[in-house]
Amino acid sequence: MDGWYVDDRCTNCDVARQFAPGLIGEADGKSVVLRPPADDAENRRLHAAVFACPTRSIRPLTGRADQSLNPFPMHLDDGVLICGHNSPHTAGANSYLLPRPSGTSMMIDTPR
């Protein structure tokens, strides 16, 4: 679809659809690119999905995704970050980082 595709390694874990709803959907038991991004905000959402995908199945036709658009760790809320780069060993589960006032951090749902 206009420069982006999902390869056959997709495990249908839903991670990409969480980060780029409306851009990535589901068909035949895997994620599919529904349409190309229409603006910079959508391009950033698509790249978040690309870098979170545990199988690295979402790709531009031209090759590799733009590494400078890797948003992770990404701020979700005040004091909560999502780590991205999900692991295929945890079925694509999301992990979160909670910075503490002491300067240490706590990881929630730690991947393998």
C-alpha cells in the first residue's frame, strides 16, 4: 500500500494497531497497512508501530524505516514511558518505564 507493507512474519499480536490505529488494521490473521500516513503526526505514529513491532514486519518498500523517527522510550503520561521494541518472546507485550524521584527507574511487564 503506497510504499509500506507487512511481511509474512507478522504474528497478529496487535502492537502495531495499538500505535497506528487507522493506518494499520487486521486482515486474514495479520496486520495490514490500510493507507499511507497523510501528515507528519501520522508518519510518527506509523514509525512508532514499526519500531514497536516484535517481528519487525512493517516495512517501507524502499527498505529500512527511518531510524531517526524511532520514538522510544515514548512518554505516555507524566512519569510513564512505554519502552517499545516489543519482544516476540512475550507475544509482543508492552513494557513500561516509571522513573522514580530517586533517579532510578522501575520497569513494568519486563520483556525476556
